[in-house]
Amino acid sequence: MSEGRSRLMRTAVLLVAPALAVVLGVFLLPMLYILVLSFQDKHEQFTLANYLVFVQDPYYIKILWRTVKMSLLTVLACLVLGYPVAMYMAQASSKMRGLVTFLIISPHLVSVVIRNFGWVVILGEKGWINNTLMSLGLIDVPLKLLYNELGVVIGLTDSLIVYMVLAIATSLYQIDGSLYKASGILGAGKIRTFFSVTLPLTLPGLVAGTTLVFSLSMSSFVTPALMGGTSVKVLPVIAYEKIMTQLDWSMGAALSFLLLASTFALVALFTRLIETKRYKEVFNS
């Protein structure tokens, strides 16, 4: 028995070893190097100056708050727009479910750069939305839908809503249909059933989708750079400029790890608040 277990363990190690080697060489070691670099000055001496500059400079605090705020707005937009789609997928036939899944995934077959340029055409001052509204006489001056926080949130929502929809839909698929019948028998209407049955049972998917959307929004670089322009700076863009433009690797590394720490702390706090005693059984099931 012990020999069989040892053989099984050796097989498992051999199967996992290539993936571990890739993760170690491509991710962990470079991350450790950047972490060490963040604590060095120009003379490669240990220092906390990079982190102290971030804490003491209101400019960096403002950038961090803007990054968090736009990420939260993106999560809210994905949740509001994505939950009804997930509910429709859960109630639709398998054919329609497959079609809707294809429709929400298909934009990701195109580069994010191409998608953002498409939004530039739609949201620009002479874009499709402004031209339509002005031709109908609804507005006299073009709306500013681009190169501001609104434009960035629209672009991020377009890129990340698929994660929210699929995560919530996965939880909806697992709900036993008899629970809805029992709720109706007990006299609950559709709204009461949603808040008492559907919403609590989809919390695992909601948490998963929120975590994915928020984490990806916090670390997004391409969309804020293209749709925010020079007027909307977020932490990933600032870190990139520090490293690639100013060649300040130490400060750029510090900003990168502060972004990582902020994202991890906020996600952990959100998960802790959601997984309260009231809904603990939902997550343990």
C-alpha cells in the first residue's frame, strides 16, 4: 500500500513539475526580484524611501483612489448589466444559452486594442452617439464620453463583463428548481423569491465575478491608457511611466507592489464582509 502511494506521489510530482517550473521561473522569481528592487535606491542600498514617497505624496494617494473608484464602478456596472443576462441564460434553452455564451465571449476574440479603438469611434465628440443625438436635436454640444473616467469605465465594463456573467450563471445553474416552487407555495412573489432564494444562492458566483472584475480592473493598463488619455492616470499607467519613461525601476517596482497589496487587501475585505455568519452555509455547500 505504501509503495503504491509513493508511486502515485512520484507520478503526481512529475505531472505537476513542468507547471511549477513555469510558474517559478516566469512569475515567482521575477516578482521576488521586483520586490527586492522596490527596497533599493539608485545606489542599490536598502531604503524605504520609495514607499514613504507614496504615502506622503497626495498625488499618489489621489491616483490610488481614482484606480479603486473606477474599479468599483466597473464592478457595479458589470453586476447591474451582467446579472440579468446570467438569469436569462439560466432560464433559457441549451441552444439559446450556447448562443448567448458565444455572443458575450466573441468580443474577446478581437484584441483589446481594437475594441478600445472601436469605442473611440463610438464615444468620440464626432462619434456615432454624439452624431445621433445632435441629429435628433437632443443636444447642442457633444457629450464628453471619452478621455475621462466615464470612458475608462465603459471600456473596462466591455472587457470584463463576461467574467461576471459566467461566474453568476454558474451559480444559477446549480440552484434546485424545486426551491422556486417551494417559495411560490409559501406565498412569496418573484421579488421576494429573488432576494430570499436566488440572490443568497448566487453569492459564491457573485463573489467570484466581483473578485475577477475588480482585480483585473485594478491592474488594467491598455484600456485606461487608450480611453483615458493623459487626463486619467491610474496606478498601472504611473508604474509603467516610472519604469519605461523615467527609468526609475525602484519607484516603479514599489508602485507595482503597492497596487498588488491594495488589490489583495480590498478583495480580502470584501470576501470577509460577504461571507458573514448569515451566508456562511452558502459558501460551505
